[in-house]
Amino acid sequence: MKRVNFSYITKLTFDDYVHDHSFALRIIPPETDTQHVISCSLHISPHVSTQQTTDAFGNNVTAGYLKGDHRFLDFEIKGAADIDHSKHRTDYMPCYLYQSQYTKPDEALTNFYESVKSRCTGTVQDRTEFLCDALSDTMEYEKGLTDTSTTSAQAFALKKGVCQDFSHILISLLRMDGIAARYIAGLAFCDGETHSWVEYWTGDHWEGIDPANNCPVSDDYLVISQGRDFRDCSIDRGVMFGRYTRQLQLVRTVLT
């Protein structure tokens, strides 16, 4: 078990005024069998009343509405948690067996799986680690080429991407191999940004693996949200009115 202190700051700036802005934040870490949230405070600016709910995947959702004109939305969490991945989560859902919007493979990704599946043998853990190794040998980590709308097939065509892309591709491969897998968004000891990784179903519990770093998940990883792919885990999502605006985002995370 490891006690961690965490903070996450996002500053959204719009290039023109917006109004009637409805938003949903998946930013408060859930209480699970592998992590106990000791404290967590949320600050939103401009000040707004919010409502707390839980979605179908067990994520904490903070919903709010800003009626008047504004050009920014800032939100920040700070807190502490005990993380213990020697314990196991068992919140299985059958939907994690099936391809989703971001993980649906194209012909190239399917052919890649077909080319390696004869060597993908052993336990679920063995097969997962083999596919993660194969992905690591094929893909290169590089920022700036993909974004939050990039699918597994698009990133695989580039053979380059970031943690989100590595996670989507590994989930796609695992599901092709009949292994249930889910996308995890959270904080880790990385480069000051949010991180993503994968959990796979062993048959009786979830295990975590980080395909971008090709390593098992340890007590240095704090879960914020989970789902079938990035769409289910998006930390901030909103609808607003105003002129066409470009959204600039600044994110800073700390996990110690």
C-alpha cells in the first residue's frame, strides 16, 4: 500500500464569450477495492452550483451550469489516497468484451492481430503481456500527431501516438483475443499530465497494465475514471452557446 497526494488543475480558455454552458466533470477519484480516497476537494471557477452523480461505469460525475457570459472554466482537485493493487477489483461488466467507438479495428489492425495470435498463448496474463510487448515493438510514443478524437485504427496506421492511443490499441487487440478490457484515465508518476492505461479481466478480477510504458500498474497509479474507451472517461465534457470558439486547455497534475 502507498499513500499518495494528488492535485489536478485544468484551465479552459475560450477565444470568445460563451453562455448557457452545461458541463460534466469526471475528475473526483472513485472509492474502490484498490484505492481509498482519504480526502478530495474540488474548486471550480467561475463559482457555480454543482450536482454529484455516478454514471453507469462507476465514475463520479460533477454536473454544473453557467448561464452568464464567461471566457474560461477552471477546475482543480487536491487530495490524498491510499492505493493498494495487491487487492483486486471485481466490478465486471460484459460490455468490456466488445469493441467500442475508439477501439474498433480496421483491416490493418486486424491483420496485425492475426499475424501474432499463434504466439499469443498461455494464461490471460501471459497473452496480455505478449500483446503489450508486440504493441511496444510496433508503436512509438510521440506527442502532437494524435488528439482526443483519434481512434485505435488511425493511431495504428501512424505507428505513433500517446498513452490514449496505446491504450485503445491494446484494448482492441485484447478484445479480438476474447479478453475483456477497459480504459482507465488517471494520474501516475509521468510527465505532469493525465495518463491512461488498461485493465484486463483475468477471469475473476481486474489487473492493470500500462501499454505506453509496457509495464504492470503499481501503487503509483491513481484511477480517476474508467469505461469502454476514452469517450466514457473524458474528464471534462460540455455544451455551450456563443460564437465559434476555440478552446485552449492547460493541464497540470502532481502525484507524490
